Amino acid sequence: MMKYLFMLLFLIPLVKNYWMMKHSLMLMSFMFIYFYNYYNFIIPYNNMLGIDIFSYSLISLTYIIIFLMMMASYKVYINNDNLNKFSFIMLSMLLSLLMTFCSLNMFLFYLYFEMSLIPTLFLIFGWGYQPERVSAGYYLLFYTLFASFPLLLGIFYINLLVCSLDFWLILLDQVNIYLYLSLIMAFLFKMPIPFFHFWLPKAHVEAPISGSMILAAILLKLGGYGLIRVYMFIYDYSVMYNFIWIGLSLWGAFIVSFLCLFQVDIKSIIAYSSVAHMSLVICGIMNCSIYGFVGSLTMMIGHGFCSSALFCLANIIYERSHSRSLFINKGYMLSMPNLCMFWFILCSNNMSSPPSLNLLGEIYLINSIVSWDYMTFMFLGILSFMSCCYSIYLFSMTQHGYIYSGLSFYNSVNVREYLLILLHLIPLNFLIIKFDSFSMMI
């Protein structure tokens, strides 16, 4: 693991060179994915770092998404919009996320978990679009911090009880409702659980393309990863109270799915659909079954690629029409027919079509949730139907109809943008061949 940390540190002098930076990140992502094919180990010279299948999967996703963020942010390079600072923020974000997923010590995990918020804020403040980005950044900051301070107090209390903060050594006999809430609320707000999700659409709408990609693909997954880690030692207590969060998630996802159909901003639709998908992940983790954990991991990886690619498609349109409104962005089947195919495939993957990872994740999750209580099938059926509705709505509104007469562009999509979408699509639709890797814990 140390070699990857040193590689990141030695990349700092390359922040001025966009191409070297991008290709170095690509090389690092391939190195990590192909050379770390053993999943369970603790680093021998430092027992605070280690990797299992959850860490490996999410670190691999992080490497790929950071590289694709650099590729998507070509406009920053063209306009020389503080390129050095932008590249440095990318590196600091990669470092904080890498350490978050590697940490076995709970305090270190909390430290890097909060540290990953700072580069995201800088991305929104520095490269966001409208003046409202300041309020969106505050929403993101205070929602997260409001739930995170109780987590810090809970960590100190655990250290007082068991004199250890190692995830594998914490054995709690006396869990109470306050400790339980302090340990899970930060992660539920981060995912986000419905009714505490209001920071997410605001942050997505105001963030640049790189900010939207990292928010959708990685930062939402920090919550799921944290919940899985915490349930290693509060499992016995949580079984009694998890029905609250499962009920809240299912009901919230039901409402949010209908909200998707009322949106007129392309980014808002994708952001609200992320909330609905992550609600299923919360339900899978909360029922504390092996199928739930496997399905949650698979769904997190699939949703990371799918939502990131949809934000890239929305950005390709935005860079040409300078609007995200569905009233203006119509009829792209005529002006960008090749891109229409990618829109169709990704909207299909968003409603969990085969052979995407989303389908595999939903099969696992629906099995685990219905096994927990068979009455949930009514909500799950409506959620599956509504995911189909808002995905078709997004596709048909952007691709069909007449091109808005006020638009005077007909510049075609370039190779970089095709490659960007393709590099999302290939892992999303071909990783299902290696689904046995995600189910190694069974």
C-alpha cells in the first residue's frame, strides 16, 4: 500500500502537466486493479492499514473515477482555469479516499472520512457554475458535520470502553441507543437517507462535472462502507432497531421516485435517482444478511459507474447548449445520433437492465429485503417500476422532440467524450462476468 501513497506524493510536481497527470492516474488505476488480486490482508509493518473485498472494490472504483474526472475536466485545461490547483485537489481527494478505505483504525477512518469533504468543497466553490454554489457547499458541509460530531464522541466512548479502536478488536457488551445513533447517523446522512438528502441535489446542480462525478460515484459510497464496518461490532444491538431505517428508506425512496418525474433539470433527475438507488443499499445493509452486504457492494459499484456516466452525458449537453433545462435540451437524436445510443444504454442500466452490475445488485438486494419481511415486496415493486419511469422520462425528454430553435450549435461529439462514456460502460456491463469476486464473503 505504501508504494501507492508514495506514487501519489511524487505526482505532486506533475500538477502543471495535465497529460502526464492524467496518464499517471490511469497507470496507477491499472496497477492497483491487476496487481492486488488477493483481497484479505493486513499490512505487516502497520496494523492500522489493510484491505478486504469491500476496500479493494471501492479503491479500484476511486482510482478509475479520479482518472475519468481528469478526462472529463478537459475544459479546465483548455481555459487554463487554475489547472495546478485543480490537479492538486484531485490528488488530495484521491489520497484521502484511499486512506479512508484502507484504515482499520476507527479514528483514522473518521479523520480521512471528514478530510475527503474539504477537496469536494473546494471543487464546488472554485469551479461551480452559479453563485448559489456557496449555499450548496454550506448545505453539504453542515449536513455532514451535524451528523459527524456525534460519531467522534462515539469513537472516544468506544476507546474508553474497550481500549482499542481497531475494527477487528472492538467487542462491545454495553451498546445503548445513544451510541448506536452516534455510530450510524453520520453514514446515513452521507449516503444519504431520504428526508436528510436535501444537500445532495443542491450540491450536484452547482458542482462542476468533476464534483458531480466524485459525489455520485464515491462520496455516497463512504456512507455504505462506514455502515458495513460499524455493523461488525454493533450487530446484536442493531437488529432490534434497524426496521426504522428500512421503513424510512423504502418510504422515502417511494416519494423521491415520484419527485424525479417533476424535475426539469437534467442533473436534478440523476441526483434524485441516486437517492432512490442508495435507499435500496441502506435497506440491504440494515437487514444485516450476507446477501444484503454482497448486494450493497455490487450496487454501490454499479451505481458509481452508471450515475457518473449519466452526469458526463449531461455535461456534454451542457457544454454545447449552456443549459440543463429539459425545455431547451430536446431532439438530440437528430443532432447527436451516436450519443443517443449511449444515452439509451445508460438509462437502461439506470433501471437495472442486464448485463449491468445494477441488475446483479438489485437481485441480491431484493432477495435480502423480501427475506427480511415479505410485505416489502409492494414497495420494491413500485420502486422498480418508478426507476423504469424516470429513466425513460430522462431519455425521451432529451432525445425526442424538436431541437430548440434558439440553439445554434451543431458541433459533433469528439473522441475524448466517446472514450469517457465508453470507459464507464465497459466495467459497468462486463464486471458481471467476475461477480464471484463480489460474493467472496459468502
